[in-house]
Amino acid sequence: MTDADVEAQIFALLAQRKPHTTICPSEVARALVPEGGDWRHYMPQVRQVAQVLAHQHRLRVTRGGVLVDATAPGGPIRLGRPMDDQPSD
């Protein structure tokens, strides 16, 4: 699986959600493998791609609502659109 595949899946899942919602990296990994496949194997790659996208300001990576490094240890993270892409209320 290529990084481009992971990136495309991240943005495809986000496109299916409301603007302010986030996705879990495991959703990305699960969507990329056949049912019953070892999606956990792809989690490091999903986190790495997410971090690259965050550095490019194309993705927001948070833990408990706070921006974090997607590859750093510390618990679950969420992936979302950059705040610049959020419609103002």
C-alpha cells in the first residue's frame, strides 16, 4: 500500500463527514484492507502519512482537542480538516 493510497483514504473518509467532525486513524487502516485483514499492521503508516499532511497544513491531528504529532506516543489521536477549512458560524 502506498502513502498516496493512505492519503486518498484519509480525505475520502473526511469528505463523507460533517466539516467539524474527525476520524480515527484506525478507520483509515480498516478501510484500506479487505474485511478480516490485519489493519493494525498499517497503523504506523497511517500515522506517518497523517503527520506529513499535518506539516503541510492539509490535516489537523489532535489528542483531546489539542494539536499533536501523529507519530508521538501518548494515546489515541483524531484526524480532521485544518481549521482554515472550517466554515465560520
